[in-house]
Amino acid sequence: MIRFNQLITLPLVDMIEHGRADQAWRDSAPTFHSKTLGPHFENRAREWTRAFAPA
């Protein structure tokens, strides 16, 4: 959540607050996919699996 806030929400806060959230989301999609869903998310999923679902 912190990463999402820093990479997506904060840079586009003006756009979001002025009712242009759809455009903000479209503009930030490449960043979201490459820096949130990509390596970072995959690493978190591996860590969670090792800790809570080893079998």
C-alpha cells in the first residue's frame, strides 16, 4: 500500500482530487504494472508463501 501510494497516488493527487481519477489511473498504469505488480509483488508473494503456506 505504501508503495502504491508513493508511486501512483502522490504524483497524481491533484488530478485525482479534481475528479480525473480515470485519467490518473490510465496515466499511471505502466508504472503500476512495472513497479507494483511486477517484481515487487512477485517478491512479496514468495515471502508470504514461504512464511504461511510452505506446503
